[in-house]
Amino acid sequence: MKSRPERKFWFRLARQIGGCTVRELQNRMDSREFTEWIIFDRMEPGEPTQSSLQSASICAWIHAANKSKDAESPPLVDFMVKIREPETQQTRMQRLKSTLLMMATNLNGRKKRG
């Protein structure tokens, strides 16, 4: 799956949408919509997952149990993992190239199947 990032994205998308397998999702979603999902995912920061919220809550609880009584507790968001760092122009261009390559691969795969 490391060599096929679009395949990994199918699994993430199926998990996010819920109620179907990757194969079922691929059968009901055309390449244009799939490409739009990829672009949306790359433009929008990811929503916090249940597990990341739980992990942050545990860290905040441990911090609260060990801080001095007078110290204020930081907000929960301070304990969450920052998934995306600000992009440089070079990083943005690499991401765009990767997205275009993924789109082309997806379109070629759809043409071969259909």
C-alpha cells in the first residue's frame, strides 16, 4: 500500500464515509468524485479523530494530576498532535504533482476497468 497512495486513500475514505467496503465504494464512486475527495482532503485540515481526542484527554488528565494547584491547565487542543505543518512553495508543488499523478493513475485504472 505504500507504493499506491491512492489505494490507502480509498481505505481512509471508506472508513470516513462508513457503511461500505472499499470495493463497494469504488463501484459507486466515479473517478471525478474520487479526485475531488483527494483535493478536498489535501486542502482541508483533517478533523480530529476519536482516538486523537482520547489521547489528548489522557495527556491533559495526566498533566492536571501532576501540575501545581495554582497553575492553570492548558486547553485540550494543546495536547493534540498537529498533523499538518505550514507548507512551503516547494512542498505545495510536490503535493500538487503527487495529486495530479494520483488522478492520472486513477483515471487510467477506471478506463481499463470500464
